[in-house]
Amino acid sequence: MAVLLPEHYVTPVEKDRILREIRQEQAPAWDLTRRQLCDLELILNGAFHPLSGFLGPDDYRSVVVKGRLRDGTLWPIPIVLDLPESFAAKLAPGMLLELRESEGIPVAALEVETLDRPDRVEEALHVFGTDDPTHPGVRYLLESTHPVYVSGALRGLAPPPHYDFRPLRMTPNELRARFDALGWRRVIAFQTRNPLHRAHVELTFRAASEQEANLFLHPSVGLTRPGDVDAYTRVRCYEKVLAHYPAATTLLALLPLAMRMGGPREVLLHMIIRKNFGASHFIVGRDHAGPGRDRNGEPFYPPLAAREAALQAQAEIGIEVVAFGEMVYAPRRGQYVEAGALAPGEESLTLSGTELRRRLALGLEIPEWFSYPEVIAELRRSHPPLARRGFAIFLTGLSGAGKSTIAHVLTERLLELGTRPVT
């Protein structure tokens, strides 16, 4: 029998009472940002267990400085409800705050207890190890995060609605029950924010085989790194890749996680989440949740920093880390191997994400050793070559400046090239 985690939704009767109270008191309402909505969903459904709400000041400061809640429980990333000063000015302890998704549907209510104005630069330095805005997590924290952090008793009214890929959206308790029904006792989870190609399939299949475990593909489909392939395209690619695993060995589910790209701290959050979803093992590769390079062209974190942090914390979290190195294609062998297993001087092939995007943009060949034909076709459908993409040219200027003349000349020159329809 699967052990279930506490969820944080009220009963239908309590929901009706809270909604009446919101209307009667004309409680202020806040439309959650995408990140806040992702965080809220994972608090309410138990994925962020043991959290039952957004962090208050004491827990926040302890997490920032020590990577632990004030009671000592490991928790690496501050999960907060940030509000602008203009809105926070309407709030006071004891007030009820309605939390809504983008269409105005109430999803939770928060009884305000504290309003805090932390030093976000200090938060960046502790959590991300830098205040360099080239780091996507730092940039979001310093440029997009509001200055007032609000906390209090949180009551879930309804799960945030999803209308896409609904069969793949399961809560921790639903997946724990699914694993139990399937008889899966050893489950190895794989986190990703990219499409899966042959190297990923080889890595995950090999890891599951070595651990004698079933494979749980759990991609993040909330906020990821700017420039990533959009989640809709990625999920369609994941669905196509499933056919390349042995039947009845692999399960795909989606995680609405807003990634911070926090490297060594973030990998611990990923482990806690997968433990909550029922996994017994977790794959950690090279540069896990890495944010790329800093303003000087240097990596923000050493390539193995996240792996070392994961190995150090695995016993405390209660999930076993399966470490893998970079997978490369060895043409002489006709297969993928770990880079460290190559013979001295042996040829190997890789294709970076940057190079893949360049080839897609220019309509160039993508080698079959890199990915599967159906995955490449899906990527090409969503990211056609630049020459096949539509664009608009907007001309502005004073009356008589020559806008119409320039538009006429440009239209005729484009029609002369004959490479695309022009209107």
C-alpha cells in the first residue's frame, strides 16, 4: 500500500466558507505570476513536502544562509510569495488574501502573518553564489522578483487548472499509487528541461538496467532556462521517444516546476521532489541544472559541483544518486559511451544545443546518430528554418517621410527573390 503525503486543500464545505468570507470582507486578490503559480501547485499537492506554505522570515533566512529550514530540515531554495510595494501596502497581519491564477480563478487563500523586505542581493550571493545578472536565477531574482515577501497560513481551494497533456499531469500521491499498482519498488527518476535524444535514451536505459529499476521520466514544464525549446514541443518529443524504451518499463509524467538554474542547490530540490513522487533513485549528470557561463565566459559552477552536493545529501534526503558522465557517440563502435570510457585517441562525436539550434534555423542536416527521425521531424515542425518563418516589417515616420515608397520598393525586391509569399 502506497504511503501518501499530506496535501493542503480544504474540504468543499471549507472552500465555500472561505470564498464567502473573501466576498464579505472584499479581501484583496493577487493574480499569481507563472513562477508563483508553479510554486503554489507544488506546495499544495505535496511535491514540496514538508512545506505547507510560503516561507516566513525565520525559515527564509535559515534557508538562504544554511540551506535548511529553521528546524534543521534540509531545504535548499527559498520558496516565497513576492508582492510589489503598492499591493503590499493594502495588507496587514490578520487579513485574508485571495490568490488567483491568470484567468481570475481563486486557487488559494492566505491569512497574512508577516510582510518582509529582505536583501535580495544577499539572497543571490548565498543561494546562487553570485550576484552576476548573467545568471538566469539571479537576473529573475533582482529584476523580476517583487520586494515584499508575504507569508501566513495557506489554504488550497483548487488545483491550478491545466488543459494540455492532462493524462501526463499527476500529483505525488497519484504517482505513488501508480507505482504501487504496477509493483514498481525500485524507480529511477530522470529530470530534464531539454528534448530527449539518443544519448539521453542510452544514459537513462543504462542507468535503469544497472539499478534493476523502472524508469520515471519527469521533465520540468514550468519555467526553465530562457532560450529552451518550448514545453509543448518537448512533451511531443518525449511521447515519441517512449517507443524506444522496452515496453512496460518506463513512465512519463510532467512536473510544473519553475527552475532557478541553481546548480548545487537546485539538484537537492530536484532530489527532494522526486523522493516525494515515490522515486528510489535519481540520475545526476554533468552540470545538473547549470545556468551556463558568467559575464567573463567562465562556468558559474564546476561541472561536478551539483553531483558532489547530491552524493553528500543522498542519505539525508532518502534517495540514491546514480551519477553519469557525459555521453558521446563513438563512431568506431557505433554506439554511445561515457566520455571517460573512450580509449586514448578514440574519435567521439557530440552535437551541442547551440549547434542543433543553428542547424534547425538554417535547415541543415541533423545526423541520425544524434537523434531519432521522429524527434527531428517534431523539432523541425516547431522550429522551421528562418527562410520559412513569417515576419512583419513595421515602418513609422512623419507624413511624407517616404514610408509608402520604401514599402513599395521592399515588396517588389522580396517578390523578385521569390523565396516567400509577400502581402
